[in-house]
Amino acid sequence: MKYVILKIAITDGVYKAFPYIFSEHDTHSVVAEHMKHMLMREMKKEAIVHSAGFCLPGGNGFICTRGSETLKIKTEHSRCDDDERLLNYLDSTAGVMYD
């Protein structure tokens, strides 16, 4: 599976995250563009790509590897704790991110 996380600025330094999990047959950049257009229509604000990569279901939720050729995001083979937190615990954080 693949994922992309978009974010929209709410106030200075505070963002709302929008994670999407999708099929490996789709392309990160295509999904990100479609989601950006959808969020612009719904939220009336521009979304930017925060992160993207690959994820697999694990015992305690998704395990992520960050990286996307089409979005030019460097591959990281170490655990992506922030991405995993957003994919696994969106309800408890309501998708709010602080810089």
C-alpha cells in the first residue's frame, strides 16, 4: 500500500493533516494532485504535500517507509514515527500538527 499526507495551515505554525492510503497501482503524485483539488474545493485553502511513502499493516497499525520518486521525496529506510502516528491515530489527534 502507499500513502500520502497533505497538510493545510490553520493558523501560524498549526496545520491540519489529511492522510490518504491507497493502492500500490496508483502514483503518489497523481493521488496527491487529486486530493489537493478536493481539499481546495472543500476547505477553500491550498494543501501541500507533507510526506509520502509506502505502508504495510503491522501488529499495532501501519508500518511506514517514507519516499516517493514522483513527489521527489527521499527514501528513508528508518521508521517514520510521525507518519505512522498520523496514519494510525488520526482520531486521537484529530490530524492537528504543530511546527
